[in-house]
Amino acid sequence: MLNMIKEKVSLFQTELNYRAKLWQHQRNLPVINSGDRLIVDTLKKEGVYITSLEELGLSSTPKMLATANNYADSMVNPRDIHGEYKLPQIYTVTDLPEFFNWGIETRLQNIIEHYIGLPIAFHGVHLRKDFPNEQQLETLLWHKDSEDRRMIKVIMYLDDVTEEHGPFEYIPLPANLLERVKNYRVDYELWRSNFLGINDEKIMKIIPQSAWKSCPGKAGTVIFADVRNIFHHGTVRNQERSTVFFTYTANPPKRPELCTQYHDDTFPKIKPQLGLKV
């Protein structure tokens, strides 16, 4: 009992320190324009903001996009099949300058820092190809990421994504007490699944499908998503989908041990001279 009380007190103190740091850092947040303020405000209200590479207009985009498309074209249907589920091909490309330089663009980082509210850490980049799957398993299940209290994944479509390609889908942040209660109920179901994810049938009993938001889009679509605080997933697909994921948290994040996958050897890396390393 005493250890439990100490643990609760420690957690409470940690959260108080976090809130104090948010307040202290407000005066140090970088200046952003009204357009970027709209991105931040929408993220705070909705949990997601959708734009495009063209609208962002970052100078490093052409090189990054050309490199991403070049490597994505080399990614093939996987050998790894888990229970008839085709695992995605994921490559860590953080070390390639075309991706790293895009991820540290000042404007991009300023937007994300305003949303997270603290100095940020850019953890890395995954180039990913998802394959047709009729079963709702793995990341096709509804889930939340857990690296930090707030985190941003910038998701980029390399192909046109229709419903057949399995677009990113999410449930917006709750706007009232009733929606908060429903979210807590889904959190409980997620806990019961040991945080492995919830299928459509279960979540539909709590939050109707009419409240879900699907994100189809043209190649070059960019999705800012707080994947810690929104329920989200990729949908069942019968067409391939290629994407790039850039990941950001506060510096340091709440759970740094979960962030190493974006730059370590959890997934194979791409060698610039050799191409894909399988």
C-alpha cells in the first residue's frame, strides 16, 4: 500500500512539473504566422490537420519527395505474412539527408513546437509501404501511440489514396462531456486489449461510424496527427499504399524507450550507395 501511495504521489508530481514547464515555455515559443497558427489551433481542437506539400512550400521538398518515390518504387510485396496478414515494409531513413533536412525545416518545427508546447525532439523517419489486407490486424486496429503526452506524426502520401488504398482514419478529439465519456470507454476497451488495438465492430458500439473521419487524398497530401491523443488506424485495403512518417515529441519525451525505433535498427535501413537493405 505504501509503495502504491508513493507511486501515485510521484506520478502527480511528474504531471505538475510537466504543467509548470508548459507554462514557463510559453514565452519562449517561436513566432509563427496566421496560417501556421491555424494548423496549431486545428490540432488542439481536432487532433489532426490536413494540408499538402505544395501548400507547405518547404524548400527541401523536391529532393525529399524524389528520394522517397525512388526508394518506395523498390519496395516489394513482403515475404513476412502473419496469420494471413501481409506485414508492411518499413525502412528507417532518418540518416538520409533528404529526409532529415525536411524533418528539421524551421517552419515545420516551429508549428510542432507550438502544438506540443515544449522544446521538441525530432526522432526520425519511416518510409512505409502497406499491402492489400482484408483482415483487420496490427495497425489496422484502432489504437493510440504512447511515446509522450502529446506527439506529432507528419504523414505524407506518396500515391493517390482512395478508400481502396486504406487511408488514415481517426476519431476527432472530444468536444463535449458526452464525447469525453465515450472516449474513456474506448480507452478502457483499449486497456482490456492490452493496448493491442480494437476492431471496428467493438468501437462502433461506443462511437458511431458517422463520427469517424477518413483521410483520402492525392499524392503529396500531408497529415499532421497527434497520434497519442486520437484513436486512429489505417483501414482495410485492396491496393498498395506508400507513405512517409516523420515523428516528433517533447524533448525529452515521457517514454524515451519507445522512441528509439525511429532511428535504431528495429527496422532495416536504406544505404544511399546500395539502395534497400533487406
